[in-house]
Amino acid sequence: MDNVIPYVSGEEEKMEWETLKILGGITETDDGTKVFDMHAKNPLRISASCNRVPVIDGHTETVSVRFQRRPPPSPQQVREAMTAYTPDVQAIGCPSAPRHAILCMRRLIGPNLGLDRYFQNGAGVSVGRVRQCPVLDIKFCVLANNVSIGAATSSIINAELAVMRGYVQY
């Protein structure tokens, strides 16, 4: 308690890899084999830093983004896009899916770990302080509940999606 550890072995590389994995895609090789390609759709460059801060639940990130398209979107356009985002699990009606996947907050102190970590029973993501970045284009803060959305709730939602799409039967 009462400490910030500025290095967590393997976490920075994991954050970079997982982001590319989520935003990358699947490509087909010459022999027809499908393989994961980190740059299939989005040639991203990611630089992550990780500081360990002892909390009960929740990961807070600060994100700075440079958009390829010029001129870049305004902070308001970024907020609107995040608010409008509807994941497949929400659209298909999975019972445990959050009703609002992303909440863009207007208050300057949000997202606040103590107030926002259980948004949508921990399955939603809170975003705040979306603003212009003087170095890149846009910067903002993100809070996700690592226990709920990172493990428990995501496993339940994935199972519900598999049943609803007919991949598995119960």
C-alpha cells in the first residue's frame, strides 16, 4: 500500500501485444492457412508504460492517439463515436452484456476508480477527459474493471454469445 511501482515485468509488452491483437486481424497465407496478423487492418504503433498501483479492482490508462486521417476528428467527434459504439454482444442481446459498453464522462475528475469501476456491473468501460493533445491528436483516460470485464463477466458473455450464435448448445 501507499506505493507506485514503475515497472511490472512483462506488462508493457503484454499491453502492446494485446492491443495489436484486438485491433489487428486474421489473414490468409499462400497455402490457405489462416494466421493472426497484428497489422492486417491497422498498422499501429503502440508504446505502453505500466505502473503498479495497489487497488481492489480496476485498470486506469491514459491514452494519446494520432489519427492517420487528416484533419483528425475533434474531441466531440471522438466522444460521439465512443458513445455510439455497439459491440456484437450488445446488439445480439446477450443477457450479461452491458447496456452501454462505453460511457464518455463530462466531469473533469472522471473516470474515478472509486466511483466508476462498477459501471454496468463492471462490464462497461468509462472514458473521460477526451481532449486535444498538443503532441498527437486526441488524449483521454480509460477505466475498466479488470476482474469483471477482464475475466469473469467476459467469460460469461462469450459463453452467451456462443450459445446465441449456435456454436454450442446447452
